[in-house]
Amino acid sequence: MGDVLMTQPAIRALKQSLPGRKITLLTSEMGAEIAGKLPEVDDLMVFDVPWVQTKAENNDSEAIYGLVNELKARTFDAAAIFTNYSQSALPTAMVCYLAEIPRVLAYSRENPYKLINNWLPDHEPFSFPVHGVQRQLDLVSATGACISDRKLHLDVPKDIEDAALRKLEDEGMDPNTPWLIMHPGVSEDKRKYPVELYGQAAKLLAAEGYQLLVTALECEKDLASEVVQIAGTGSFNLAGKFSLDDFIALINLAPVIVSNNTASVHIAAATGTPVVDLYARTNPEHTPWMVENRVFYFDVPKSIQSKNTTLVHTTPRKGMPSPGPQDIVVAVRELIEGVPLEKSEISLEMMNWSNGKSNGTHTNLQQERRFSSNTYGSLLSEF
């Protein structure tokens, strides 16, 4: 879901750059849940491709040929392929080529020749990756598709908010007493902040008078339960009890959310909710976009680190200090009080991707993050 949300500004730019342009988004089953809430998208095609990690079992070669035939039947004018720097656009480009889509836009490190006839050289990770949102904006801006509104947006109807609050009351929570969301769930173990530390942070926040809403997927009930057990009184296990609409509404209403780096962080960015992001050193380009935040980085155990060489290239070689429960409490307090990052009491070393000596690429992703200029210009005016 997060990857889909982070393409929203680029999709908006494509849609607004030509009056009457219709956008069809081809995405995974999971991505489709959030894609249907983006006003920039006119139609959805849902397919779990085998070169992206999914739990789907219906993506064999026959299904791929079926996808090609459906794309060909729709006679699309062009395709834009959005990838992270650790992914290749070539498999999707081959599908587009077989579907006879005449113009294909994507990044590529190697010359794709006819597979991608509008391609931008991918300099990442040889130059340190820009934010994922900016990466896609840079891609489409090469076609002349530029916008001033680069934010993520999710609208939350008032009736959905009211219904979500009623559900909280049914769970025994008092909406009139200060509350926060904690989201300890995440799809990969390597991106999971230790549950014991989550629970200790929740306990400290409860002692400061906050009710803690511990959210997670249905399959993560035990994880949420463990956090609640450590936190004690004032915490609520809400795993699996809210729809996606309810979850978005709760994040929109919350003063702060504490979360692993997953879809909830990007939903918070889209609703303007300040976020404490517990960020494993995996992909560095997915920090909260254009929203108040504190990002705490922590190392991934070597035994479960990615073997993807592009990620290995950007992963600091030297271990760094990990955030503790008290750091999370300070971060929550600062965000609620509106303390700017430059006046934070938190050690900058904990909010650094690396110490500048690990891989020679970057020192402080948060403070040095900036919108990169598009170095290619409008090279692809025919797109």
C-alpha cells in the first residue's frame, strides 16, 4: 500500500499534464485496497506479478499471457513503470512490449533498447537515493508532467470518522481522553522494531496519561497482545478490528502515530498526522513525506539482511545506536508540542541513516533530504 501511495503525486502530475487523460493503475491485490481511494486513478487492473513479493498463487505463465492479452485489448497509449531503485522495470517492460503499448517510460541501469523507448538512466544507488515520492516525480517530469502539489492526500468522510470513534467507545476507550496509535505490525521481520521495546514505550506513554490504541492486522493479534500486556492499563488491542477506511480515519484523528516503517506511515503522511517512524535500515527512501516526523533508524540483524546488492550498497557497514522507549516518548512529546526538528532533544546520531563513514554516501537523511532537481529536462515530450 505504501508504494502505491508514494506514486500518487506522480500520477497526479501525469493526469493534470494533459486535459482528459485517463489513468489506469495496474497494481497488486494489496495495493488495490488503497489505490481505489486515490481520486487521480480512473480505473484499476489487479494482478500479482511473480517478480514482486506476494502470497498469490495465480500468477503462472498462463496468467501472464492473459494479462498481456488484456493490456493489448485495452489499447493503451502509454505506460509509466514506477519502481524503487532496488527493483527492475524490465519484467514489466516486457509485458508492455508484448502488449504492444507504443510508449513506455521507466528507469533502467542498462540500455533497455526497444523494451523501454522512453528511459531514464537510473543512477541510484551509486548516488544516494532520493525520496521515493521524488523519484517518481522526477521520472514523470521528464515528460513535462510537473505539479506544485507534491503532497500525499487521503480524504476522510466525517461519517467514517464518527463511526470509527463509536467503535473505539465500544472497545472501552474514551475518545475525550488523550490517545495515540501504536502500530507494531509490519510485513517483514527485518523491519520489525522489538516488541518488548514497543511495550515499554507504550507503558511510559500510558504513565503520561495517554490511552494507547495498538493496531495491527488480524494475523498479528498475538503481536499486538504482547504489546498490550507489557503496557498494562490504558492500552487496547485493536488488531483486526477495523477496516481500512476505519484505520485511515483513526490515523486522521490521532495527534501522533508511532509505527514501524510500513503503510501506516504513508497513510499518516497523506492525512497530515505527525509520525514517529521506527525505521529499519533497509530501503532508505521511504521516510514520511512532507509531514512532521521523527525517524529513528535501527540496524537489521545480519542473519536477515537483504541479499539485494543495491540495498547492500546503501546499508551502513558500521552498527549504529538503536532508539529506546524513552526516545519514543520524547519524540511523541516533541511532535505534540510542535518542537521543530532542529530543536529536538533527541540525539541526531539516532536519526542518521549512517555516520558518514559507513559507506561514504550520506550523513543525515532527515536533515539533508531535499527535493532533487530533474537533471534530464523534458527529454520525452512525445510521451
